[in-house]
Amino acid sequence: MTAAIAADIAPNHSTERAKVSTMLTPNFYRTDYAAIDAFDVEPIRAEWNALMKEFSDDKNGDHFDRDEGFGREVTELPPALKEEFIEFLISSCTSEFSGCVLYAELKRRAKNPDMADLFGYMARDESRHANFINQSLKDFGLGVDLGFLKQAKKYKYFEPKFIMYATYLSEKIGYARYITIHRELERHPERRFHPIFKWFEQWCNDEYRHGEAFALMMSAKPELLEGRNKLWIRFFLLAVYATMFVRDHTRPELHKAFGLDPTEYDFQVFRITSECTKQIFPFTLDIDHPAFRAGLERLCRLQKTVDAAKAEGGVMGAIKRAGCAVAAVATFAGLYMLPVVRHAKLPQVRMQAVW
Ligand SMILES: [Fe+2]
Ligand SMILES: [Fe+2]
């Protein structure tokens, strides 16, 4: 198995792919570490301490150990599914490791004991997640060199409030993605084509808890949720949803293997994420608006045209790509202008993971 797969994808292929930074691939971030370290959790001390207790209890402490049957359960996959599955693993591993690197750096620089606790726990979890996925890539002879990636990957600077919105959303959408796949495979165990999916249920609880920490932090600083910042929240919601939608539609074989239509899967993930974000954001995107779905589908078509134009190359290819970029910005702007769904403030921030 490993030799056959390693032979048709060159060594370091996965590290090279993980290193690429585009709109659709996971990015690495740096920020104003001192500003985040200055975060005061006193207004939410009781909820904060309860959450830190959950982190220190570490219920998933031994969850990310592979059992003996793991390796034996890895079977040969049809080539198209194999290619998409490996790409899914590389992208997921990079995304988990991106969180690990950011949280570890926040922990390393922390002078505030509350922030040191939080980011220490979250770096611990994300390191387990990234390494667990990477073990599966290594089974294929395609492990990502995470040490090299940390050095070689480009880092984007995000100011602290953008880190809050983006990481909060990526944790909650990560939860929604893992739980949706888990529920589908729970109903149809015959579709579980790789053992890693057996780990998703407990795994997603870590992501959910990480999101809870950011929700509490934002609730302690309500100005992050008011005024012009609402425009940024809207932007990040749409950017995260649209990116996921376009990326997932490049993986038809993977979704077919799950028995999930990518559009229906993504809308289920949107629904769960929207329910989660009601805990803190004053509105959700109107995901049931017909123009919302139509806009996302247009972004997918544009992406396909871009991919074809890239393959074509030359002047014509470049002109087509430029045209698509303009059309994508206009489509995104149209989606951004759609009305949002406002809701009343919930009595408390913490929410149970009930999905
Ligand atoms: Fe994670
Ligand atoms: Fe996480």
C-alpha cells in the first residue's frame, strides 16, 4: 500500500502542498501577541474557571492514540478517491497545525497566567490533532514535515480582533464539519473507508471547547461585537463559509464516498455553525436566501474556470483568470450585501454541543 501510493506522488509532495498559501488553503497567522496577552477575563471569571477546569480534566488525553487495528484497517482506495482523501488529510493537518503554531506562540509569549493556561491547553490539543492526521499521511508514505512547515510557511498578520473572529469561526466550523461527517458515518458504517473517522466524535469536542474559549473572551469585550465591528463579523462569516463551499466542491469523490452531496453537507455545516455562533454574534447569515446558494454556486463555477485557465496557461489563460477574479469579487460583494438574520441576545454565552 504505502509503496504503491508513495511511488505515484513524489516525496515531500505533502509538505510542498501544505506550504502553498492561497485563498483556499489553510494559512498561518501572527498577531499582536502582547495585545492578546493583555486580555482581562475578570468580567467572566466564573465561566472562565469552569472552562479551564474542562481543559485541565483533559478528557481526550488518551484519545489520540491509535489502536492496534488502525494500520490493518487502512485499505487500498480507488485512485481518484485516494488523491482527494490525501489532499483532505494534508489540508486538515495544515489547518490543525496552523492553530497549534499560533496558540503555542501565544503561550510562549504570555505573561498573563489566564492566557498562558488557555493557549497552552489549546496548543496541546491542536498538536495532538495535527500529529494524529500526520500519522495517517505517514501510512501512505506522505507525512508532512511539520518542523519544516513551521519555518517555511508564509505567515499572515491579523490584528487581534481578526484573530478572535477567524479562530472562533474556524473552531466552530471545524466542530460542525467533524460532527456532520461522524453522524453520517454513524448511520452508514459501511461508508467509513478509513479508520481515522472513528476518532471524529470525541475530536470535535476539543474544537467545540476551543470555540467556547473565544466566545467567552469576546463576551468580556462587547465592543468587539458592536458598531463597525459587525461589518467585520459579517465579512468573516461570509469568507469562512464561501471558502469552505468552494474548497469542498473540489472534492467530489470524497463526498461521494461519504454518501454526502457537497452542497447539502456544507449547508448542514452552515446550519450548525450558525446555531453555534448565536451564542455571541448578533446575527447569522441568511443561508436559506435563494441568492445565498446561487452566489456560492457561482463562486464554484468561477473557481472551475480559473483552474481550467491555469491549466491552459499563456496570455488567454491569464486574461480569463483576471476576468474570473473580477467576477468573484463582484459575487462576494453581492453575497455580502444580502440581509442578515438578527436574533435576540441569549441569556448566557456557553452553549452545549447538541449536534
Ligand atoms: Fe484541532
Ligand atoms: Fe481547535
